[in-house]
Amino acid sequence: MTRECALLLPRVCAALADPRQPGSDDTCLEKLLDWFRNLTAFDPTVQLVQDNPCLTEFITSVLALPEPSPSILSFTLRLAGILAASENRFQHLQQEKLLVRLFGRDGPLNSAVWEDSSVRSGWVVGVHNMMHHQPALHFLCNGGGIDVIFALQGDPSLFVASAASQLLVHMLTLSVESETTKPVSTKDCDWPACAQMIIKRIEDSLRSSSTSHIKQSLKLLTNLFGSCRATWTEVLWLGIAKQIESFLTEETVQAQHMLVNLLLNMTRSPVFRDSEGSFWALVTSALEHLTPLQAGPLAAGILRLYKCPQDVRIQALTVLLQPMDCILRAASQPLEYAGLLDESVSDPITVESLLSSKSSCASLLCQTLAHLEELLSLIRLRVDLPYTSLLCSLVTILQFCNGFLSPASPLGSTISRILINCFRVQRSALDVVAALSERKGCDTLIESLFDVLLAYLESPNTSPTVLKKAFQATSKWLVRLQELSCSNSQGQTEKILEAVFLVLQKRLCSPCWEVRDSSLEFLTVLIKCLRDHDEFRQSLLSSEVPRLTENLLEDPESYVRASAVTAVGHLAFITCFAPESPVVGNQYDKENTVAKLQEILSADPEGFPRRAVISIFIKWLRQGCTGQLEDTGQFVSRVIQTVEHDLDWEVRLGGLELISVFCSQTVCQLSLPKCPYAPVSSAVTSSIHGDELLQIFCQAKVFSFLFRSLCDCDKPVGQRACDILLGLRSNFYPVSTLKDSQGTRDSPAGHGVAWLQRTLRQGSLAQNFPTDGGNGVDFQDPESMMLALGTIDLEELHDELNKSSDHVEKSPQSLLQDILATVGTIEENEADCY
């Protein structure tokens, strides 16, 4: 602790303990606790409380108040816990009789202020803070604290209840791991005293008739097995396993989801995962006895495990696929897709009844589909999914949802009526359809799949959110179709593409802006993935889609204009920048496209379209679409002159990224080092290439924008500009020559550069930044910019720009001053209100 803080701390403690003062801000109190945590973390001695007696005086003063503020009392409890986290300070506070008055029976526990949840929370957190050694453990166990914590598991405040459960886990772990001298067994006498108290309470709760107590103990065990991987947890489990298993069949205890969470945490623990005992038998029993809706999360969790008995994994997969199997059977599909499963884990009637109920059908399907999508996203699955039958089931669900399927079975008719226009199920099914595009084995169903996808794209009943999902699935399967086109007839691919663009033309003219936006996003994805395929390019350019897309650059909705900009920018790779553009005539003239986008960049009132334009220009530049070096320099110059005054900082940042790409490419083209900003020798710097490089940058007005951006009011802009300048400087000045350049300030340009350096030090406070040669700074003069790069201390500017905005205010001294200012005890802040 610094001397300044030590002088301020007594006044802060006195102010906080004074009931006449207004309460300090809770954020300041939290920061104060963080400071004390840092002070005590690496110093277990009693010196902190001995050197600062104001701390114990503060605790005593708060305890002496007849009606302390709940927030101050909560703060005091947590502070005392932090101080008591080391044995030495714990003993010191014990001698002062402070801990028993705070955490014992005669403390806040039996006062009216205990009704405030913040005080109960402070008590639990305070106990947790000090629970790092045996004296603290025995103090609480012997003082009746265990009963209090168990009671707080049922606190109406969820935060307090959760904190109490976590505290019990911590205490049990601390007791067993710090007090045992030999491995524990199932006999009570082998457990340490504190651990035995906690375990007995858990066992009593599990055997009780109170559902709330049972659920609290299940949650405690879930936390324990999720955080502790020690072998003694298996000994604890063996004592309660039978009781836990009985809950699977007891209808009076509705705690199935808690059982699932408990078993999932145990499957992740190597203690149980690698065991050959009864644990996996219990998991199997759970999969059999729980309903599909309850067992779904457990089955999905098992399938994600790296290590698991294969028979359990197959059973989990069967549970997960049961609803999909039922869908196929209900639809009376052809024999080869009659079902997914040879046999069921649970009674098929249970699944059928859930799918026949309006209240559970959508929930069961959405849960199942979400788990399947998650499994399909895994790089490696430990079990083989029947992809073809699964896709057939998904197609059936989508047909049920839009009424395109008239099943013959009564069950199918019931499910169809429930699912008609069910957006939740449609979205979930389309997500899984999209995920299946990356799996092999579904190729035989491509034609029927596209029939369904196109039906969704065409239907006026398809909601905008479902349409977006349908577009995503269609784009993925179109990519898959192109991969298979070498083995399929081109006629099928062309037919599907023609149908897709016909639908897209209609959707681009939709009165709903979300639909227009999704359509443009879909088009952009297709161009990104398929622009190198002849069939795609021909189908696209023979449709009305390019013209309609360009028209949407003037859409009244800014989101749509932004998406149109992105689509037009990618469309240009086919219409303008392709080596042999298939377009005839001037319809897609490159200069016209660039001019339209530059007009949006300079005149669009909304930020989204302008950001989209600068992103497209960066993409064009990266892919070498802006012509020869001279043309590129002019293009970059026009763009940065537009964006440097843009009010949107992300647009200005995009302008800097454009400069970065331009500089990198220019350096490479002029035969300088391939690494964009690699330092070069003085011989190279003085060569014709170095002079030409500097001349190009000056003509493009790069330096004016870069130096101006160093004073930008938005820090990310200044930081990026500084990074680019540091990179550029390394191309002209080897590190060894930087100091020599400091003595060139008497040159003709030296005075202007010196003025520029003083201006840059003002940062965002700089006024009237010179951009046109004012104050002797000529940003288009290579000699002046060479001097500026070598003279201005960019490292110092870099350090300043990368300091956090509160690097002064977040110091402990500033925090203490803030607290004093809040309660009004700093003399210079005191004023006579009269």
C-alpha cells in the first residue's frame, strides 16, 4: 500500500461507517474489495491490519450501529472474509472478537437487517472468502454455520441460493483434502468431522419427503461432481447411489432435469467415466426411464463424450433419434425409409403420445433438432448417424410444416395438423438440413430436397425468419450440388439454378425489407462460393437478378442498401473484373459501378451502406481489381479524401485499412521485401525504388489521412493509423538511423515537422489540424514526409494511444478519493450551500 493510500484509508473508513453520510456507490465498494483482494493475495501476514488499525475500527463501528445500511454491512462482511483468508489475519480478527460478531449466531443472522438479500449475500460471500484454512472451517462448523448455509440453499434470492450451494461444495472439498491423512472409505469414521456433517445433511435431505430439500442436494452434488475430480467423490457417490436411482421411478419427486444435469457432470469426470462399476448401468437406466423430452439432453451429452462405453453411446443415439424415427413411420414413407431405428429404448407409444400433443410436439422436435445440429457441428463423431434416413425425416418434417404432405396414418395426420406453419420447427429443421450438406451419404435425396427448399423459397406463407434459414440451407446444398456436378448430369444443376434465380427475382422485389435483405445476403453467399463455375455464372447473368440487385442500391431501407452494396461488389467479380467477362455491352461498366458506390460512400445518410462500400473497396484492392499501380493510387486517393471527414468512425477505420492494403501491395510491386513492413537497408532506402515508393504515397495523399487520424477522437482510428505509420517507417528508416534523423529539424521542412509533432502530442484535443500545407507541413512533399517519419516519436504516440481511458482514474488512490468525494468529505469539494 502506498503512503498516499495509507493516509486516505482512515478517512474513507470513517466516512463509510458514518450513518449520516450518503451511501457510497456500489461500484466503488466492489472496486475497493478488489483492491483489498490484491493487497492480501500475496501477503499472508498480519501486517496489513496492524499497519492500518482503521480497518478493524471500521468493522467495530459498523457492528455498533443500531441500524446499519444493508450495503455497508454487506461490504463489511465481504471485507472481513477477505482479511480472514490467511490464518494469521484470521487469528488476529478472532482475538478482536470480530468474526464471531459478524458470522456467528449473535451477528446479523438474528437481526432485522438479515431480511435484506444483500446482507445474506454478503454473509455467504464473506464466509467463502475466508474459507482457505482449517481454523476457518472449524470456526464455522462449530458455530452452527453449516445449518445456516444449508438453509440458504432455499433462499428466495437465486444468487444467494446458488452461492450457498457453491460454498458447501468448497467447504466439503477443503475439509476432505486438508484434513484426511489416508484415503476415505464408505465408513463414516473415515470422513473428517466437517465433511461428515455436510455429507450427513446431504444424505438426510435425499431421504426426506421434502422435494425442495431433495432438489437442493441434487444441485449441490451436481456442482460437486462438476468441479471436483478427486477419487473420494466415488466413495461419496457409492453411499447415495441407490437413493439417487430411486428418483428415476418416483413420480412424487419431479427432479428429472436435475438428475440429468447430475449424471452429465459425472460422465465428464474421469473418476466415473473410467469406472467399470454401476455408474454406467444407472445412466442406461436413466435413458430407459426418463421420457424422450427429459432424456434428450442426457443422450446428446453422452454422444459428445470422448470416452464412453459403446453400448451406452448407441443407446443414447437411439433415444435421440426416436422422435425422427416416429416422424418417418407416421408419414408412411416408402419401405426403404420406413424408419431410422431397428428397435427403441423406451416404449414407442411414449414418443407417439408426445408428438400427438400440441403442447409437447414442437418442444420435443426442436430439442431433438438442436441436439442433432450440435452433434453435426462436431469435427469427429464417435458414432455413425444414418444420414440418408435422417435427411428423409427432415424433409418429411418440412413437408408437414407447410402442408405439402398428406399422410395416410392417423398419427401422421395429427402431427401434420400440429406442425402446420410452426415456425420454430421449420427453423430448427432447416438448420439441421444445412448442417447435413457437409456429410456424405445424402446425395440420393438431393432432387426431393431441392423440391422442398424451392417450395419454401416460393411460398408466400414462409415467414422472413424461416426464409432466411431456407436461403442458408439452399446455398449450402447448391455448393454441394456443384461438387457433385461432375458425376451428375449438368441438366439437373442448370434446372435447379434456373429455378433458384427465378425465385430470387421475385424475392428481391418483395415489399418486406427483411426478405429483400435476406435475398441479397443469399446472392452474396452464392457468388462467393460459386463464381468460378460456368453453369452458375451463365444462369445468374441470364436472369434479371443483377439488374434488380443494382436497383436496390437506392432502397429506402439502409440495411437493404448495405446488403445491395455488398452484393454488387461481389457481382463485380463476375461482371467487371473477370479475365474474360461474359457480359456483352456497357450494362455492367466498371467505372459506372465504382462511381455508384463512391456516390453512396460520400452521400448516403446512414452508416451501414457507407461501411459496406469501404469493405467492398478493401476487398477489391486485396484481390487486385483496381488496375495498374497508377490507377490504384488515384482510386485510393479519391476514397480516402471522401472517408477522412466521415462521421462514422468505422468508415474512417475502413479507410485506414484500405491504406494499409495499398501500402503493402505497393511495397511488394516495387521489389522491396515481400513482408509488408519489413525493415530494409539504407542502400535500398536511398534507391530509386524507395524514392518512387514515397512519391506514390504522397501523390495518393496517404500521409495527410494517416497523420490526421492520429488525432482522431475515436481511439481505434488513432491506434490503427499509428500502427500503419510505424510499419511504413520501417521501410525507410532502419532502427540504427532513427536517432540521426532527430537532428534534421533545421532543414527547410524541419519547422513544419516540429510543429506537427507538437500538434500530435495534443491527441484528440488538437484543433485545426493542417491538411493543406498549413504551418509549413506539406503532406505531399516526399522530403517533408521522410523527415516526419524519422523525427516524430511514433513509439511514444503508440504508447499514449494504447493506454486505457481510465489509466489514471483506476488507481487505488483515485478510487479512495472518489469515495471521499461521493460522501462529501474532501475539503475542496465542501461548499456552503448558502
